[in-house]
Amino acid sequence: MNTTDNSHLQFAREYALDRDCTTLSRHVLQQLQSFAPEAQDLSAIMNRIALAAKLIARRLSRAGLMEGALGFTGGINVQGESVKKMDTYANEVFISVFEQSGLVSRLASEEMEHPYYISENRPTGRYTLLYDPIDGSSNVDINLNVGSIFAIRQQVGTDANATAEDLLQDGHKQLAAGYVLYGPSTMLVYSIGKGVHAFNLDPSLGEFILSAENVRIPDHGPVYSVNEGNFWQWDEAIRDFIRYVHRHEGYSARYSGALVGDIHRILFQGGVFLYPGTLKQPQGKLRLLYESAPLAFLLEQAGGRASTGSQNLLDVLPDKLHSRTPLIIGSKDNVAMVESFIEERAREREEKMVGRS
Ligand code: P6P
């Protein structure tokens, strides 16, 4: 009889089984440590988001072999961007998974000029989902990583109006936020305000399984992620920062052209992502309500920071559904460094003005 102690093997088997049972919906309930209606709602909503992610991941994995899955639709969206067929598909997936759900009565998407009201979910639906169905869709046709970004807010009132003024609230009003990264594996990273947690899709189970709990971003990191092709369009302060990292050891440039992948790297390795204002887009390119604010919520929950350069990102009040803001986001020391260059240039401008008066 084998007399060696196999308890460690038994533990490993039990741990692996327990981990494989830590699905997303169970984790949300554990996070809220309650089975109150609100907890059940959030758990169910996260489960629907997971279903959308699985449907999109499946389509992405087959797109290269499917007629009509890749390329452009020929349409232009409210952002003035050419619409990819995958953008349209993913947008419709989110709508479909929330119809008949009874949970979400309004969807606000990068791909839709006005919010979409799910009539059968009203007035029971107490939540609004804000999302970018496929972020970085320029990467889809070249099989590079893309993502989905989402935020959940309370539904205020029931009047179905196109302007949706009640959505024009700061980022602190978000109940939950996160992203899906469609990469070598599909990952879902979320927070309901109790830390940041990462799940990997196990295709053999069709479930998102917990892979990293209470993720914390390093206070400082080597990565700076920015499209340096816009250098000619930036304020001097941003150029000062870029000149600094060009001339000092310890920094690496990483930029994929897809926000979710760039942010995911920084969340796990530390560093800073920037999309500053440019001459052509002084408010920057990224949209506040369904790109920057959800990511700011998430990174702050992981111990990081997010700023417009002059204001905490989560404090920004949007003036319209598709408002844009500059974004500086990542490790708190790296974000502070970028802000210090902005503050220095502001001081110099102030001194010159005083000098003139
Ligand atoms: P640029 C993709 O279109 C996106 O919205 C983000 O995913 C990405 O970070 C950014 O735009 C890239 O923009 O101007 O560098 O190509």
C-alpha cells in the first residue's frame, strides 16, 4: 500500500475543482455577501454580459472563415467612424442577450446615436448598460486582440427619451464596470466596487472561471502606451513627458491600437496609457461614458488612477451621451508624473501672463 502522504495531491484536486466552480455569477454573489435582490440583479446582469462575451468570442474565432463576418458595412456611426461588420454584430449581441432579461431597460452604445430602450423590460428593468461592443475593431481584420467595455448604472426614471439626461452623471455613479479581452484566451475583468477580479473563459466548460482575485496594479511600471504618431498635435506638456521617457532608462513603449489590450497590460504590469487631446480632437478620441469612465472605475479599484490631465476622470460630468475626454490612466505614480509635466507648463503660462500684466 502506498504509505506516502498524498494529502497535498488531494488538496490540489479539491482546490482545482473549487476554482473551476468559481464562476462569474457565483463570484458576484460572494462579493456582495448577500442574496439581496440587488445582488441577484448584478449577478444576473454579469451573467448576461458573460454570455455576450462568449457569443462574440465564438464569432471572432471563426470570422476568418466566415463569409460576411469581416470588413466594413459601408455605414458611418455617430462617431463618424466607418462601421465594421463585427461592430454591428457585437452591438446586436448585447441587445439580444438583454432582451427578455427583465433586468436592463436601456442600452447606450458607441454604435448607437441614441439609447436603445427594451420595452418589455420596462418598468421592471432597473439598470442601464453602457458599452463599447467591440473596442479596437481596426484590429479585427488582422486577427489582433480587441475588447468589449461595459458599465452598469442605475436606471433613473422610466421616460424613454433620446437625450437620456439622467445618464449624464459622473463616473462615481457606476455600479459595476469592466472589460472583455478577446486575446489568446478570452478574459473578463470586472469590479462592483469591491476590488478587481479576472476570469478566463474555459471553452470546454463554456464558463468564465476565476483566474485572479483582487488584482492590484503596481504603483509604478515601465510601460507607456500612446500613439506617438500624434506627437505633432499634442500640447507641449505631453511632449515634455515623451521627451523624458525617451531620455531616461526604465521605460518601454507598448501600443496596440486597441484600448482594452493596452489597459490590460498596464493593469497587470504597471505603467500609463495616454490618449491626450490633439489639434484635430482637443477633447481626445476616447468616449467618456462607455470607454474612459468604466476603465477609470476599474483601475481605481485596483489601486491605480485616471485623469483627464487636469481633473480626476471619475469626477467628469458629461454634457452629452457621446462626450469625449483626454485620458491618462494607469499606475498612480506614472499618472502623477504626466500630471506634473502638465502642471509645470501651466505654471510657466501663469508666470508669463503675470509678467505681462
Ligand atoms: P488611434 C480604437 O479605435 C480606439 O477607440 C481605442 O481602442 C484605441 O486605444 C484608440 O482608438 C486608438 O486610436 O488614433 O491611436 O488609432
